[in-house]
Amino acid sequence: MNPSNMVAAVAAVVLAAACGSDPNVTVQSTTTISKGQELSDLQAALKAGAIDEKEYESLRQRILKRPN
């Protein structure tokens, strides 16, 4: 089988497999980001102008109140 036919065959199999599949995708994973990293990212967003001072303070308080 030449390479272009191989690509076509693989594409057909992938498309056929997707036809009856559930359109909802569930992703299950866990990431751990420290409060310090969140606060640092929040401060960077403030400095970049992505959020204003009021949003910064509100989000900062929410992060600090959250349990570890």
C-alpha cells in the first residue's frame, strides 16, 4: 500500500470510529497549583491590565480563604 492510500485508510477508520461516539467528552485529571502560584499569576494579570484592582482584590480574598 502506498503512503497516500495508507493515510486515506487511516483517516477513514478514524472517521468511521467517531461516527457513533458520544459527542460529550469527559476529562478527568487533577492538577495542583499552590496558592502562591495563583497569587503570583493574579498579580501578573493585574499588572498586564487583564483585570482591574477591584477584581484583583476579590479574587485574592477568595484564594486566601480557600482551604489548602
